[in-house]
Amino acid sequence: RSRNPQAIEPGRYTVVFEPEAAANLVGLLAGALQARAADEGRSAFAKPGGTKVGDRIMDERVTLYSDAADPRILGTPFDGEGLATERQVWIENGVLKQLAYSRFWAQRQSRPATGAPQGLVMADGRDTLESLIAGTRRGLLVTRLWYLRPVDQRTLTYTGLTRDGTFLIENGRIVRPVKNLRFNDSPLFMLNNLEGIGRAVRSAGNEGGPGLAIPALRVRDFRFTSLSDAV
């Protein structure tokens, strides 16, 4: 169905992300939840005089936690510092609950070490991929992303490309394949612009990242900046 894609104008679109594509972006949060970076003012989770722990930072339907015992994600029982990976809630109902403390930074700040997030899971919504597409007047279906590179760590903005099939949706139906697009956007912005959430499924996520179980998502105003002839 992705043969002979047609060009469309870059810009802001309503986007239905299949679970794998959603995981490519949401998974970036796992590496960003570092307490040291926030305490030192180098993070999207920093604010003047402190951190955003306790603040609502995204849509209230979003809960993100890590649980190495979840059978969907093949998490490891220890992180890279040898700390046991217990179930940890990082974002609950859109509120940042805690940040990740390494051994060093926990000792420096007199806090318990949490270890790095292992096996990031996003709580289920009520939608299906089919209902997310059916509820889209005009937008794009994105199946997967790649070549993700950081642009601004203070906003967690990344750039990257669509791949493996990108499609135009009109009046709730997939009407044709479109050429791949480059995006410049942030998972934080994305999770503040949610229109629908599916059920979390196991995902490969990003190479070298933690195991992930992320749902399909529908997001408004996602920013595409240029076309790409990538396959």
C-alpha cells in the first residue's frame, strides 16, 4: 500500500502514530528523566529554582512507569550501575512524580538512588488504531520513525524521519501513501496535544533503549518541516 507515494506540503498535521512510531518518540523520555540534568538546569524538567517534580507537564491521561517484570517489555532486573530495577512511576495523570537518581547523584543530593528507567510502559487508553483513524478528518498515519537526533534538550525537541509507510487520512479513511517527511518536534509537546490513546503493546522502541509497551496515539499539530525521499 505504500507504493508510488505522492508529495504533500510539510506543516502541522494531526497524526495517528502506530504503537511502534509512538514508542520511537515516547521512549526518548526514559533517557531524559535524569535528576542531575534537571538539578543543574540542563533538562526539560528543570525550572527556575528547582525541578518540575509535582507539576503537570502533559495531558492528564498520560501515566508512564517502568516495570522490568512486565512480560511485554523484557526489562532487565538491574540497571547499568547494578541497582535493582523496581517498579517506578515517573509520570502519573500528567504530573511528573519523580526523576531518576544515579548512585553518584543520589549520594551528592542525599536522596535514595532509583536507578535508570527500565521497561517504560504507558497506561492504556480507550481507543483502537481503527477508531483513531476513523476519527481523523484530515491527517497522517505514521508507522515508524528513524534517524532521531536531538535538537534542543531543554525542550526535548528531536528531528527524524518517517519510514516503512506514511499515509494520508481523509474523512476517517486512508486514501493514499505519501512521501516520507522530516519532523522537528518533542515528545513533551506531543503528549500535551493528545486526541486519543489506544492500548499499550510491546514495541522494539529505539535501538539501545529500554523495553517499551506504548499504545497507538492521535496527536494534533505535529510539526513536519520537509519532504524526504528516504524509503
